[in-house]
Amino acid sequence: MPTETQLAEEFNCARATVNRALRELAEQGFVERKRKSGTRVKKEPSKHAKLEFSLARQVVENQNAAYRYALVERNVVISPGWLSSQLNVAPNVRVLHVICMHYADNRPFQMEERWINIEAVPDVEDADLLEQGPHEWLLTTAPFTDAEVAFCAISADARLAEFMGTTAGASMIQMERTTWKSEKPLTFARMTHHPGYCIRTKY
């Protein structure tokens, strides 16, 4: 296919618009994009499983349950080594560390632990997160453009079990998500769901 610049000139639009369109076509399996090699149309479009990541509030309310949010802990810290490696940032970067809980009908639904790169999102340092969760605040203030997601099966330790209203050793699903905005690292988050939580996808 022509380059992004050529397509932008042909259709008289911004290059960012072309980039987004090609990214969506790649996500849908119609084209294949490789850095420095350009974009190629696939002979046989591939199907991909589609996961929708909604706000905890939306998921709970869609289940006709009453949603409640609680901020547990909020601190500005220096990025530890493992986080610097995960985000690919310098080890002395300041991050906002947030722990919060999401409830459905006053039962633990999700525990969210998030580290936010203050250099990339400076407004978060003064953000009011008492009434609104960090995920919801970020989506309206500093939406990401790219994300990497991993799902893990974990056993709850004593601390997690206390928050989630279960017993230590209980099997739980934990989602890890790293986000970027125009290749600049924004956040790393761990969202742990209540025992029995089910993930569905479609393609």
C-alpha cells in the first residue's frame, strides 16, 4: 500500500487520520503492518477475538447492580526497577500509585492497582480521585492510543483476599494492562476480579 504520507495527500486528510484507519484495518485482520516494511493487504483476512474493556462502573451497572467506588491508597513514589522495565522509563521517574476498589451491590467486584507516569500525565498529581476512579479519569483526560494486555490466573494472598472478601489461596483472574499515548508510556495497571468472574470474547 502507499505510505501514510501519500494516502494523506491523496485523500486530503491528516496523517494521524490515516494512521488510525490503517491501525483499525490491522486490528480487523485486513492488512498487516510492519515497522520499516510498510503496510500490505492480506490475501485472506484473519479473524481476531475481540475483547471489550469497559469501565468497572459500566460493567456493574449493565448487570443491574448498584455500583460503588472507594479509593484505598494514593501515593507519589519513585518508579521501582520492575515498573521502569515494564514501562521502559528511567528508574527515577515519579509515578502516582493508586489502589482502589469497585463494588457491585456492596460486594467486591474488582481491585484496581495502578501506576501512572506523572511525566506523561502531569495533571494526575492534583486529580480528585476520591469520587472517580483513575481509569475513568484517564479515559476522559489522557486517553491511551495503544495497550498491551495479559491475563493471569493467580492465588489470592492474605491482603488481596481481605479486600476481595474471600480466603487466601482462592483462584482469581488478574488482568495486567500497559498503556501508551503516541509511544509515550502512560500507565501500568493490575485489575483483579472476584472469584468466579467470567471473561467473554467474540470474533
